[in-house]
Amino acid sequence: MIRAILFDKDGTLTDFRATWTDWLRDAVHALADDAGTAPQAVAEALGYDLARDRIDDHGPFVTQSNAQHVQRLAPRVGWSADRLAEWVEDRARAVEQVRVPGADAALAALHADGWTMGILTNATTAEAAHHLGHMGLRDLFVRIVGYDVAGPKPDPAGALTFARERRLDPSEILVVGDGMTDMEAARRAGMPAVGVLTGTLSRADLEPHARAVLDDVTALPGWLSANA
């Protein structure tokens, strides 16, 4: 029996490419200018194709946390990790979140139906809380578990922290996400998973790892009615 839902944020509640492509393009060039290095070196470290203006489907920007981005980038730009982390975090907080159409209503309906809902993200807890607050969704979630709580996905520690705090068996928590890090964190935590197609991956990518793959999160209430 599913008793709680643990959502990824970027690419699940929001459209990943619509939210991050313009921001990442600008960030790559701005960081290269500030650090006096080639944009290509920055782009390669993040998994962004400058020529195609496209975020790599399985690249580091999709799969890794801000802290991991900093570790990869700092040697390439010649900055300290602390300086680069501050640079990245200041800009990441300001990105305009492009919501999945209808997601607000779907989440509100789940909340009204009494579902316990949390967020499991590779953003920091503070960044995720800021974005959710800006979208007017923060109060729908009992807990935000960022990578700074127990490590980044696909490490299952964050998901298991949520289970322990809510006093639930992991099998009672459904993970909903758009990426392989979500699917793998769920598998390693012993939690069922549902995939959505508002990230960078295809149905074929996600289907082997999920109970179902939905077009987007608005289909989740119907799926839960039929399957939970």
C-alpha cells in the first residue's frame, strides 16, 4: 500500500529544458567570462552542447548536485570551490521555474485527498524551498530533502531519511521523478517508482525501471486511484 509520495522537483514538477536551457547557456558564458576561460571547457564539464544549444540527456547537469558541479568545474576555471559554489548558488536561486501545466491543481488535489507528500532533490534544501515558495507550492510538502541532508541521488539515504522521519516502511513511499537518479534512488531504497516525461529522458529510458511512465505529473492522481 502506498501511503506517501516523494517527488523530484526539476523535470517533475517543472519542465526541465524549459526551465534550465536558457539559464545554463547564459551561465556557461558568464562563468567563462568571469573566470577568463573558454566557454567550451565550462560547457563540457556540465554536459551542455554549445553547438546544439542543448543539455545532454544523461549529462552531469541532469544527474548531479550543485556540489558535484562545483567539484568538476573549479579546477577548470581556476577558482576555489567556495567561490564557485557561491557564484552558482546565487544564480540558481534566480532561475524562473517553468511549471508543468496543470501540476499545481494535481498537487493540490493530492494534498486535499490526504496524501503525505515530500520532495527529494539534488538541489540544496534551501534552493528547493525557495523555488517551491516562489511557485506557491511549499506548504503542500511535509519535508524537503535536498542533497545537503543525506547526499545526492542516486544515493538512497535521502529517501530513507524521509521514510524514517515519517515512520513509514520504504515500500509504502512512491518516488515520482523524471531521471535515472530518481529511479535508482527508489530501487536502492526499496521504494516503488513512477516516471514522468517532463525531464530529458524518453519513455523507453524509464520504462524498465518504473511501475509506470506518465506523460506528466497531472496523470498521477488518476494513476494512484487505479493502482495505489
